[in-house]
Amino acid sequence: ESLHSCIGLLGISAGSLLLAVHFYSSPRAAPLIPSTALGVLLLLVSALLAYAGIRRSLRNASLLVALCLTLSALWSGYGVILILAGQGALPGPGDARDALVPGLATFTLALLLLAVVGFLCGEPLLGLVAAAMSLASAHEVALHCSSSLGPSAVACSHLSVCLVGGYFALGRILRLLSKGNLALPGTDLAEKKAQEQGRGSAGSTNPFAAPGLLLNMLSASVFCCRLLGVTHRLFLGHVPWLWAAGTYQIGICVLSYRAMDVLMATAFGFTSILKFAGGYCLLYPTWQPEELSLPTPFLVVFSILFAVLALFLSLQSPVDGLYLLVFVTYCIALACSPRGFFAGGPQGVAVAIFVSSALVALIHLYNVRARAKIPTGKEAVKALLARSSLLKLREGPDLHAPYLGYSKYADAEVLAYACSVLASFALTASGDPQAPRATVVIPWVVVAGGILKLLGGSVAFARGKTLESSAFILYSVMWIIWGLTRYSGLCGTARSFHTAVGIISFMLFNSFIVFCSLFLNMAWFFYSLTFMLIAVSFLLDAIHALPPGYDIAATLIFGLVSFYCFLAALASSTFEGCCLPMGRPMVQLSGVGAGTSKCLHLPARKASSVKRIADILRNGGTCGIPTDTVYVLVAACSRPDAVEKAHRSKRQAQDRPMSLWISSLKQLEPAKHLFTPLLWDFMEAAWPSPISLVIPRGEWVDFLGMKDSAKYVGTPQSVAIRIPDCSVTTHLIDLVGPIVVTSANPTGEADTTHHNQVYAKLGDKVDAVLCGGPSPENIASTVVDCTKIDSGNIGFFRVGIIPKSQVLQILERVQKK
């Protein structure tokens, strides 16, 4: 945790040092650092800051997260503009100024907001850094707008950031040398971490909302400055700001799914599409003289999607819902303006986006860190819906829990379905075959239908949805390939046999998905089937046999089916109960995925889940559970029928007997006289740990109440026994009593390291799975032969996570004792 904080603050200092050197040397004929080299270095620093911000955010929400991500976006766009200037791509006398000013003005205000929140919420060090960076950006804007201000003022502001970084580095060095006894104020990260943990859930659940909103300010600023006359024209130099904002917003979309915030993640996915489209429109005139045209039906549909999302987001946060209505207005303004992003109407709405983004970002920044929150209207909406018997909001920690019980990401199907709608309606714009790029289709199809749909497929795969992820990924590849070839002029007016063969290959893959969707639900069947109509239209177009109007009809049908799936996914993620049904499976077979599984999947973090697993074991069930090593299959010793069932389901080999687990040596206390003193002391010293001890079989087994279960455990001569070093497992044993254990995989296969694998390998042969996510270790326990320990010798049946040397050291300490 302290490492990532150090990387973030020292990375900010390094970038400021580069800029300080640059501005101090800029009056010279030859600057000390050339523009291209400085741009490359800033890109490297921005990547480092993005890494620090993301890694820092995985454990707690600090203002440092927003600061690192904001500065990373600033320096990435700034660095690309410097590279363009260094390579002669901005030849005009005022081009560099016009390119830099919108981004610098945005980050002046954004960093000022961060500084204010930092000082108000008890993070003065970060507030000071943000204030100094804001001052540096303001000085640079003034430098570009007026020749009376020299570059030394900008350099001094950056140097002050370096001094803060040096203070922080000195504090860390002193703490290291004094072994924690000496620390400068504000540099004790252990104390800061304790304060953050003490606040608990006082802040916002999504720490990435504020950086995403600040990026909306960045894109809006490009068009605001043109409308207000700050810049003379929109051109290539503004593309880095727009595409940097779009790229970072896609990253923040992923991180918002990590923060289990489906609606804000979808909103950031939508706004990133607009940024890439704006960049495309500004980039296009550099190589083509034709005037661009935006597909009106697409923008109308986009405004509808924004409006629906705003409605559902209002139920979570009315302030955020009202904020999204500004983008509804923006899409309508673009649809009504023939010149699109270059028209005054959309640029006027961009001013509203800039102002509203700043205000909402300030609310999110403050609510992340402060105990006393700025009200967003959420409680009023909850109180209003509480009176309704029809609608009930989904709430609680298991709001986005998948069927298999555990995932690091929320469900991204809402965004994936919406991207299908956008991509399909974008294809309704035929455009000019002689100038296909003049119709703005590529950003909508490639970014929405391709990149964001691929993101949705990746998240679906992470949540254990194999069929859905395969379909999303397949469709995204299809949209990207067809969008680039058809609407970028790569294939021209001619088609080829190779194009048709490629499309037929996609159709064969999709045929398999259509077949599998029969076992999923009705909506998915029609979703995959109507995409086949899209693929057929591509094929007919490739062989010059496309009937007039068929492609429009196919895209409209697929778009409408996708829109219904979008609404159904939104409703199911927001409300309890099935508001818009996806339908039952069209084909149901016993043992095939759509049938209702008897195997329960319960989250291991909940005490009620452990209690339920204990009830199942006491009633004669078998369960897969997480441990301190890999997942295991367990049954209660007091239920011989369950032990026999586990033996059969595992297909246990005779040379790999089942072992015995207890939670404490107190369970063996009544039989202590049956163990030798050395063996008892060795067990006491070795446990709890991932060390299984094979000890001589004896009358002590009867004290554990095994009864007829004993014949399935160990061999006639010995039994493997251990106390696991896992609180969940030992608590379960406390509730059930001693348990019989074997690895949760068929004999001869690899160990199981995730709860998904337990169900995949054993299926309904187990009654429940306690889901704890990935195993802490991928190696099984060490198995030690203690049958001859009284002679001073031990052997090893298997060397696992605990090495031989460590076990021998334990034995040596016990013998000396």
C-alpha cells in the first residue's frame, strides 16, 4: 500500500521536474529537453501514475487515486501534443497554443477542485500538490495567452511540486532509517491507512466516478474554447485531449465495474464513445476535404439510451441522473446540426456539460472522503420507493453477486446490449460508396460495437458466463472487422471471395451460439438468431446480392431485440424480482446448463453461509469448501453415508485415502493418553498449518465419533490428520465436528483452485460449494509421515507449500524441548 503511494507522489514530482527544466530552458534557442523527448517522457510518467492510481484504489479510496488518474490523463494528452509539435504536425504559429489551452484550462479547474477537497478532508499534502499543479497549469494558460508573463513563473510552480515530493521522500527515508520511530508530518502512510480503514464505508462506493467526471470536463472544454473564442479553430491538435479522455474513460468504466457500480460504468462507456467520435471528426479533415455527416437515427437512439440510463441512475443518485440528461440534450443537438461537433448548438451544450461535470465531480470528490455528505437525493428516492409495493430496489453486498457466488466485477451485460443497439443503428447510414469515411460510422461501430462489447465479453467471462462472453467477444470481432473494412474504404467498391469465406466462418460460430442459447433463455435465442440476420446481410453485400432494404430491416430487428435485452438487464440489476423477463429456456435437458442446479453456491465471507454449509453436512451432504491451500471436498465424520457419497463422487483411488481434519487439539484431548508425548508436542507445534501428519491408526479414532466412516479414512495402519490454517474452515469444523476431507477433483486430475472449478469438475455430485474466489495458494499441503517419529525419524509422502526444511526445524525444536 505504501509502495503505490510512494510511486504516485514521486511520479508526480518527476513529471513536474521535467516540466520545470523545460520551462526554465525554453527562452533559450535550443531547449534543454526537445519537445519530442519531453512528450515521450511525460507519456512514461503518465503510465506510471495510472498504475499507481489503479493499484492504490484496490484497497481503499484515497484522494491520491483521483489525483494520480487526473494528472495521468493530463500528461498523456500533453505528451502527445508535444510529440506532434516536435514532429512538425502543428506548423502554424498559434497551433501549439490552440492545442494546449483547452486541456490546461480544464486541469487548472480540476486540480483546484482536488486541492479544495484535500484541504477540507484532512489531506493537506495532496491538497498542496494539487494546488501547486493547478497554479502551474494556470500560469501556462496565461503564458500562452499573454507574452507579458515569462515561463519562469510556470517553472516555479512545478518546482514547488518537486519540493513537496522531496519532503515526502525525505520523510520516507527518515522513517526507514529510524525503523518507524521518526516520521515527518504527513508522510506516515501507516497512520493514513489506519485513518482510511477507520472511516470504513463512510465514503462513496465508487472512487472512480470523480476522475471520470473530470474527463468529461476535458472533452467539453475543447468545444467550449472554440465557442467562446479562446481558440481559433478545431483541428488535429485537439484530438489527443479527446482520445486521451476517451481511453481513460474506458479504463474507468472497467474500474467502475470493479467497484460494483454498473450504472456509472455504463454511463462512462457511453460518454467515451462521444469522445472518440469527436476526435474522429476533428482528425478527418486532415486527409479528406469532404464535409462530414453524422447519422441522425443513430444519435436519436443514443439520446434514448442516455435517457433510459438517466432514469435508472436517478433511482441510485438523482444528482447523477439529472447530470446524464445533459448528454441527452447533447445527442439531440448533434442530430439537429448538419455540421455536428463543429456547429454552435452542440458547442453550447458542451459548456453546460463542462459546468455540470465540475459541480458533480466536486460532490463525488467530497463525498468520497468526508463523513458529512453533500446530499444527492438518494435517501428521498429510497423513501419514496419504500411506499411502493410493486418496485423494490436491489441493495446489499450481494447486489451484483453472480450465480457462482464470487466475482471481482459487476455484470457488464447492460453496456454490451446497449453497444449492440448503437452498432446496429449506426449501420443504417449507408453513406457514399465513393467516400465511405465521410459518414461518421467507424467510431460508433468500432468503439461501441467492438471495443466496449469486447469489454463486456471479458467481464462476462470473469463472472463465469461462458456462453454470453463467447457471444459478446465473437460479435465484437465481427463489428470491428466489418466496420473497418466497409466504412474505412479498405475493401473499396469491390468485394472478394475471401470476404465471403470469412463471414461464413463467423456464421458457423454463431450457429453454435444460437444452438447453445436454446438452453439459456428465449431472449438470448432471439438475440443470437437476429445477429445471424446481420451476418447474412454482410455476406450478401460481399457477393453483390444484397436486396434493397434487407440490411436496414435486419439491423432494425437486431437493434430492437438488443434494446429489449438492455432494458431487461437494467431492470434486473436495479429492482428485485423479474420486471422484464428474459424468458425460459426453449429446450430443457437434465444436466444441461439451463436446468436448475441442485448445487448451492454460497459466499464464504458470510457467517450465514458457513452455518448453512454446516447444516448440509450434518444432514448427510457433501460440500466443496476453500482452505488455506486448495479447495477440498468434505463430509461430516458423523455421517457414514455422506463419507461414502464423497468417496464415490471423487472416484477415490485406493492408494490415495481420505484424510481427517479437526479444528483444535481439544477435540483429541480425551484420547491424549493414546499418543506419545513427542507426537503430541509435534502436532501442537505444527498446527494450524498446511501440514498433514500421517500418524498410526489406533483407538483414538473412536473418540471422534467416526463409527462406520472410519473404513473410508486412511489405511488400516495409518490416518492423515491436520488442523487447517483457515478461519472459515475451522469455524465450519467447530459447527459440524471432525470432517473427512479429499481434494475437490476426480482422482488423477489437477488440484482445484477456484470454486468455479469445483462445480465444473464435480457438478451436482456435491450438494453445495462455499465460494471464496481464487485459492490463496495453488499448491496442496505437505504430507509428513510420523508413524516412526518416536525413533526420531519422519518421512515425506508429499512436499507441498511447506518445505522439508521448515518441518524438520519444527521437529528439532520439539525434540530439544
